[in-house]
Amino acid sequence: MNRSPVRDVALFIGAVAWAGSVRADPPSASPAASSSELDAILQESVVSTPTTASAAASTAPAVTSNISSEDLQRYGIRSLAEAINFLSVGMVSQESLIGGRQQVGARGVMLLNNSQVLVLLNGHVINDQHEAAAAFLGLGSIPIELVDHIEVMLGPGSVLYGGNAMLGVINVVTKRATQYAGARALTEWSFLPPTGSRVLEGGLASRHAVGGGARFDLWGIPGELTLQVQYTQNRRPTFEYGPAERVRRLESSLVAPNATARLVFGNLDATFYVSESTRDESPRLDVPTRVDGRLGRVRYDTKERQAHLDVTYRQRLATRLALKGRLFGDVTRSDKTLLSYDGIYSCPQQLVSGCTTDTIILTPSAGAELQATYDWTSDGSTQTMIGVMGVSRRLVAAINSVGVEPGNTLANDLYLDKIEYGAAAYLQQIVRASDALVFNGGIRADHASRFGDKLSPRLAVVYAPWKSASLKAIYSEAFRGPNIVESFFYHPSLLIKAGHLEPETVRSAEVAFEQRVGTHRFSYGVFRTWWSELVQTRYYEDYPGSPPADAQVVRDAIARGELNFFQHSVLRYENIASTDNYGATAGVDGRTGFGRWQYGANVTLSQALSGAGPIAGAPRLIGNAHISHDLPNGLPTIALASALSSRRGGRYGEDLYPTALQLRLTLSGPIAGGLSYRVMGDYAFHPKSTAGSPTAPELEPRFYELLPSDRLTVMAGLQLRLFE
């Protein structure tokens, strides 16, 4: 008889709850702290992402970095991607090779679509079923001024958050009205002058926002409301690319309005986020053979809209028992339009002169979560947390192509309308065996109608060998279920529908050490991860001499109508890849001179391996460093930051993978009457970016060409604060 892991975990939770009634000895009271010890306590970061409850970063069961709102302002940060690059530990964000979207990697691994990184807004999952977290990373996505802090947790986090939390979890926490009182208005402009022989025009970006916060009382219950509305425009520099016989032009622009609101009313905490981003870009998935036709120039337009609502209610029923209930809902819609005159490569078989292809993906979902925490010792040293959750999601997708010639009819390439569901049960047990030793164990069972059952365990031991030191040993696992494109999509000239796909899995083991000396912190850690069942495209062909099984896959796809009858090669998503990686991370940070000087630096050296050896293009060396000084008497804050990302070997066309090095100088400070300024200059020392475009399909050998990087960026902004 087959038993569901969800049921097994539910039974296990009951056993652990009974075992937890054997109380550990409470920690002994410590003597009064000295002034230097108090400074060190105030300096230590408090994080909630690893356990969903606030805890000192040094005792949390994961390696974390905490980016404060002050650091976001002083270092000229404009987006979540920049915060990751300049201020986080162990993570890096780069433009993807195709499409120009921001791509997040960690510890030497950078996989497609950001699907292996989980992004949260006040604990609510932002990842969608298509573009994952890409829309939340770039310029204009999050309201930087409204952010209280960003928690970056490295390593698997599925034990509490379910799918996608493989490389890590990024939690953006917004301010409450006590930190964002009054009214705010902001305008910021960024200019990118043309640099390089293939850069035709410079870029210009602007970001404008209004918002504020207020405290109130209603029916005797205190409340707080914060709100920010933001509007961003970004016209990227215009490039030329392609070989001499086929020079093409890449233009890209973005318009992105969004709004973020947070309401705290008694025990209720609600977050609402809505956004729309419209991108108009030259196609670069394939270099077009024709760029003009009867419908104008080739183009690739995208519009992505999303809305997220999360309502959490917390209630302490007794001294030791606390409950949390959560209702959440999400709606994401993606509209993409591709105009191409290369019918053989981009269109259904009857539209050989070209076509306009519209792709629509709509994914509304709703769910609920119930969580209980029992504190066995009333002091937080021994706690049991159990939780259950469920979600229902509708997937609607359609791909339609219309030929460019008069009289061409509509070709429906794909239509999908499915209802899916998921459920999970999880357990976390914290036991402080002594003042120096803490155990944190957990397990989660997920069930999804798309791929079945999956277990995600974690065990962490935190030991304090001496004063202000901590040593962590952590083992954890995580997974990612296949997304809507991998599971259901096909294309008549490129891709056939996948069969059953298993979830991707990662196992991780790491040891981390941290030592605090006053307001300074030194850290070092080593890690090893094993990735399996990775979803990638496999190539099939039907030519003389091709393996019979491969040729039959192509013929069957043609018979099903998924593939043009003249196609002899195609791709299909399958669980075919595995990767191992290992490495080390070291860092130092702190502050001196009554907090006027702040500094930090970290570096991660890693190696990613496949069955054939080291993976070309994996980010082998990543790191950043920053230092700032607050001048007295209203003079500006001076901040200098740098970011480094070095890829391992490899060649794309005539371009080697670049080592990316950026240096940024920011000045910020008050002007008068609630008016303040921020001025930033950023210079990239690498002439080529990590983004690129392929050569034309018929040119052999086919290779990807790296595009010019944004060498120089100059930004200036003003912020007005009223009625504080």
C-alpha cells in the first residue's frame, strides 16, 4: 500500500509534539552587559526568513545577510538586483544571455529563469509560473524608499517555503508607518552616455514616486498604513550587433508603474502589491534575416501584470501557544507579441512569409496557511512549530499566430486551461540544549497535482565555542517543480511538448563560522551541493544516420501536429542534467567612529561541475566591498561600493566570458526643509556584458555574441519629506 509523505509527516508532527514536552533547561541569566557588548548587540542583524520568527543572524539555521534601508540609500541602490550585487553575501545578479532579464545566481550556480531563487515580499511569494522572479529584480520593480530591509538567505529553504527555494530565499520587508511617517515625493534620473564603437545612442531612465505613512486608532485598536506609488521609464542604450554581413540593431525600452501598500491593524498584517511592466524590444532570440516588411520593423513587445495580496493574522492564545493564519491570492498575466518575417524559423508551417505571434499566460491562484507555535519553556529556547497550507491555481495559456500576408488565417499553436492544486504540511523543532548549543530541525511534505509528492528536510546545529562566536553545521534539501512552459508549451519549429517531468532537487551541506569583536564581524564558511533531475532541453533530429529512437520522437511530434512537417530537428524539456558545486565564503563588516564609518567586504570562490567536468560560464568568483563615512554638520554621506563577478572560462563566438567589475560612488545628504538629495556615478570596467544575442540561424558555426556593457551610469535624485 502506497502512503503519502504528507500523511506520514502529519503523524510525525504529533510524535514530535509529545516528545517536545520533555523540557530543556532554560539558559542561565547573563550578567549585565558592558557598553561595548551593548554596541555589539545593537550591531547584530535580526532575521526572520530562516525560521519565520525573529532571531539573531548568528544563531539562525542558515547563512544570511541583512541589507538595511540606510545602506540602500547611502550606496545609491535603485533595484533589488543592485542590492544583491553590491551588498549581499554569496549571491550575484547578471543580465541573462538572451532576453536581457536579470538572472540571479549563488555559490557558483546560475540556472535559467530565476526559478531556483525564491523572492518574498513581507513573507509572501512573488515568483510566478512563467518568468519566476525576473520582474521583481530590475529597475523600478520595488519601491526602494519603502523597504525596511532585505534578508538574503543562502542555501535550500524548501523546509518552510516549498518549491523554488533552492539557491536561496530573498525576503523584501517593507516599513511600517512608525518608520515612514508623513508624506514623501521622489524623482530620480539616470543617464548612460554612449560608450564603445557599437553603441549608437545613450540610455535614459527615470523613477518617480509618492507615498507616506500614517498611524491611527479605530474602535480602540491601533493601526498603521504605508503606501507608495511608483512610475519608472527606462530606455536602454541602442546597440549594433551581429557579423559584418548581418548587422542588426538592438533597441529596448521599459515603462513600469507599481504600487505597494501595507496595513497593520491590531494583530492583522496585510500587504498588497500591484505592478505592470511594458517592454518594447528588438527580437534577439534569433537574429532576423529580414528586419522590415509590410507590418513595419520586427519587434518583440511584452506586457506583464501582477497583483499580490497577503493577509496574516496572529493571535497568542496562551503564554506558550501562538497561532498564525494567512490568506493569500495572486494574479499574474503575461502578454508577448513577436513580429517576424522569418516564417521558416518562427511561424507555423503555412505562414512561411512571416507572422505575428501572440502569447498570453494567465495564472490566478488563492490559498491559505495555518501555523501553530508552542514554546515549551516560555523563553523561546525550545519551540515546536507546525503548519499546513493549501493552494489552488488556474493555468490559462494561448499562442496564436497570424500571417503577415493579406488573407492569412489564424493558426492556433497552443491552448491550455487547467486547474491545479497543492498542499503541504511542515514541522520545525528548536531545542536549546545549553547556553552554547542549539538544534534546529525541520521537515516539509509537499504534494502538487503536476508532479506528485516531495519531502524537504533540514537539520542545523549552532554551537558557541566561546564568547561572541558561533559555529553552524547545516544539512538541507529543496526542490523546484517544472513550470508552465517546461510542462505544457510547444512551438512548431523549435520545441515539442514534454512528457512527465520530475521536480528538480538539491542537497546541501555547509559549515559556517562567525566571530564578533565589538561592532566588527568576521565570517568564513564552506559548502557543497548536489543538484539532480535538472530540467533542460534535449536535442532530437531525424536525418540519415540519426539514432532510430531520436528520429521517431521527431516523426511522432509531426504526426501530433506539434511540429512543422519540414522540420528535421527539435528540442524537448527533460530531466537530464545534474550538477555538483563546492566552495568557500569569507567576509568582514562593521562600523567605527561612533557609527560614522561603515564598511564591509566578502568573497565567494566556487567550482561548478557537470559529468563532463567544470561548467564553462559558471560564476566562479563573486564578491563585493563597500565603505562609507557620515560627515558631520549636515555635510554629505560619502559611500563607495564595488561588485565583482568572474566567470570560469568559456567562449561565445569571438567573446570570452567577461569578468564583471563595477565601481560606484554615491553622495547623499539633506538640503533644507525635508528636502534631500542623492547623486551616484557607476562605472563598469568590463567592455562586454553578460547579456548577448545569437548569430543568424543559417550562419555556421552558430554562436552567441556578447553585447556592450553599460560602462558609465550617472544618477541624480531629490526626495521631499513632509508632515513627519
